[in-house]
Amino acid sequence: MVALVATGCASETAPQAPPKKAALVIAQGGLGDESYNDLAMSGFTASTKDKGVEGQKIESTDVVAQGDQLLRRAGTSGYGLVVDLEFSHGEILPGIASAYPNVQWAFLNNKIDGPNIASVLFAEHDSSYLAGALAAMMTTQTGNPKINPDKKIGVIGGTKSVGIDKFLSGYIEGAKSVDKDIQVLTAYSNTFGDPTKGSQLAESMFQQGADIVYHVAGGTGAGVIEAAKKNNHYAIGVDDNQDKLAPGFVLTSVLKRADLAVRTVVELYADGKFPGGQVINLGLKEGGVGLTDFEFTRNEIPEPVRTKVDDLKKKIIAGELKVWNVIDQGYPSWMQG
């Protein structure tokens, strides 16, 4: 009888713990940008599903101004993890995380101190350096109908901020390392969700003689890509693989694997291994950043150019080439004035 009773008790189903909950705070530009936010959301959706985590996105029409309100609401909504994609929240997050110590917070693109905050850093300056070197070598390939005789390329940032200028600085440095006489036109759209503004800025650069324009402007960049196609020139995409948006007119895309970053922190949280107080670095070596494989432009990029870009990548990974990082080192001479 004792054995039967013991067996019967053991066969009873133990109550299951409620599912873990996680939230993803969407950055400026919103979903539908075919870039940073969409890529991060894909990683969030996949990882929460795989790990049985209840996932929810948090969006706002003014994620910058409403940052404090959004994060405090997230802190009291039962989420065990909040992943924040919005760079401007870096200033307020330490105080928020301190006020809600039972919530794990993950922040992308900057190091934020706090025992319950995990920071994810990308080496965007390294991959942008490769894009700049590629653009500088391509702008002299005058046998290509998409290239003009001028040694001019361009770059458009979403906002004037260290997070965006990290890309711009690397791009300019990479271009100047190939040819110090290259002129790099720069502009800021001051928005991450206005393709029309992106198109206007790119059109202006093409009219000034640029034949390759890199965008670091989220959804605004769709206009840059469209302008490149319209003017028979090249755009360079960002974050996600945007080569397919205008095949043959996107020279390459500077990948920033926000999906990998989000997946990593969600999986660590789900496994009870959340790296609070730590920094996760995703660079060229880790596959967190890089260039696309030139699916639609390989035949237009001479082999010596592709080889040179690959050599530069290997040197950066080996530590033989150090690319300037504005976040750690401040602004370099080529970003002054």
C-alpha cells in the first residue's frame, strides 16, 4: 500500500511555473524599416518562441521623449527581461534599472553600468571601415556605367550622435586609408522613418558628383536606395541585408546583427544565465558585423578589390589594424568641422 500511494503521488502532475516574459523596446524609425528594428524583432520573435518565453513589443510614436514613461511601465508590467533598442535611453536606463532591480535589462549599442543590465556592443566602425575602403576603390572604376570620374562618395546618418557617427567615422577612415584624396560628402536626415528625406539627400549627393552613398538612417535609407536606382549609381545598405531591395544598385550592406544580439540575451535569460553587469561584444570575429557577400554586384566589383577588402577584414580580426571608435576615443580629425 505504501508503494502504491507513493507511486500515485509521484504520478500527479506538478504545477508548472508561469512562462517567463520579455519585452522588446522598438527604436526610432519603428517596425517596417527593413533594417535595425525589423532585424531585432525577427531575432526576438524566433528566440522567444524557441525558448517558450512570452514576448511583447513596446512601440511609441515618440520613443525618445516618452522613454522614461515607457521603461517605468515596462518595469511594472511583469516582464523578467526588457531589451531596449533605443540609443537615447542610455542616459535614463541606470536609474530605471535601479528602481526595478528584479527586472533584467539589456541595452544595445552602448555600455551601461548596472548589476541587472547587460550591454551589447557591435563593432560597427570596423564593418563601416570595410565599406568605406570598398567605396573608395570602386569610385575610380570608371569602366563601370554606375561610376563617374569624380572621386566622391557620400554617407547619410539618421541623427548627429555618437552612436551614428561611429558608423560615419569608420566609413570615412576606411575610404581615406585607400585614397587620402577621396571626398566624402556627409549629411544627417534627423529622422529614421522618412524615405522621401533620404531620397532628397541622396539625390543632392549624386548631383554633387558622388556615385556611392552609404546610409545609416533606418527606414529613411529606403529613399537612399531608391535614389541610387533612379540615378544609376550605388547605395550601401545598413544593419540587415538590403542588397535585395534594389538588386545591382546596392553595392553591399553593412551588417549589424541585431537579431543575433537579441537572440543571445533572450536565450541567456530563458536559461537562467543572464549576464547582468557584463558586456557582450559582437564584432567581425563573432559574425556580429560585416559586409554582405555581393550577391548582386560581385561581377561589378573587380577581384583585386574584393581581395583587398577581405585582407583588411583579416587584419582587423587579427588586431593588426585598429579602427577609430568615437565612443571610446572621441571624435577624430576627419570628423571635425
